Amino acid sequence: MTSAPETVLWGVGAYDAPDRRAPWPIGTDEMHRDMGAAPARLAALGIGAGSRVLFCSMLSEAGQFWPWIVGTMLSGAQLSCADALVSEAARVHVLLRTMAFDAVIGVNDAVLAGCAERGVPSANLFAGVRVVAARPGAYERLCADGLAPYRFALCGPAVAIAPAPGEPAAIDADEWHLDEYDGGVLVTNRKPRATTFDRTPVATRAQVVDDGKAVTWQSGR
């Protein structure tokens, strides 16, 4: 782990620690690195010029999602955003019903619950969407519904997404390293950041694989 104590701040994000929502000061340099890395990570999912992506996230997750949003624009793709809330399920449904999306990233239990309340089965909701990247909980539900989602998880500040359905969700290994302790995930930053993470526990419960570069969990858990 390395720190950059005098860096200019981009802003203050947040992540889920095991027992609380933790503040996360983010430096400008690290944000620029994350934005610069995002187009290649999107390209690995087949997303580029002419693609359309829907992000399901919260404003408090801007530190994790903003690089992906900017990276989508840099790649020449189009994007839409919806809050990852039960109340925003109607927006998700309308967007997917009226436009063709190549990817939906960040699907969670709340979005699926909101769609279920409106009588919209997930198989219908995501019909025609090639990449459905779902968080723990939502991932299992989509698998149970017969879909083939991609694993997606926020390992604290580190974004993990699978390269294919059923595969582990990989982080940016140039920036982060993961360890596992008692079923939980520990995060360490590899390059200077305004906030130092040194085997810092986060709320994610998963198995760490690929020498600390990815996480996975059972589809039926």
C-alpha cells in the first residue's frame, strides 16, 4: 500500500465497511488513473463506440462509478443512469423497454424487487441485454431466473466485474490487491491514493481468487 497525503482532492466518496458506511477521500490523480483505465475495462466487455450502457448506482457510489461513466463517454458509447432503488425500477423498466442496451451495470436486489412489484419478470426486463452485471444477491436471483449474469461487486473502493457470465469478478490489479479473511474481503491499494487501504476490511462477503485479483461467490447462495 502507498499513500499520497498531500494530493489535491477530487472529492469524498463512500464505501461499505463491515459495520458502517465509511467516508473515502479521493485524490485527483487517482481519479484520473481510474478514468483512464475504464475504456479498456469496458472494451473487455465488448463495449465501445456505438454501444449503450445503463448504470444502476447511488450518488454515494460516485467515487466507484464516475470513472466508468466517463470511460463510457471516452469510448464513444452512450449511457443512461438510474438510482439503484426500488423506486427507480420504473425508470429502469422504461429505459430497457424503449431503447436497446448492450449492458446494464450495477443491478442490485432493490432494482429487481421494484420490478417484481410492478409485475415485470427479470427474464423480460433484461431480454436482449448482452451484459447484465449484477451485485451479490441480485446475481443469485438472476441465475435462479435462468439468466446468465456477470458478477459485479464493489469491494469497498475497488470495482470488480467479471469478463464473462459465471466468471469471477476482477478488479483493476494495477491499482488494488485483495485478501480474504474469515469469508470477508480485505483491500490494499497498490498505487498512491489520498486514502490508504492496507488490508482494510470491507463489507463484501466473497471468496478471493486469482492471486488477489478477483472475487467470486456461489450463484445459489
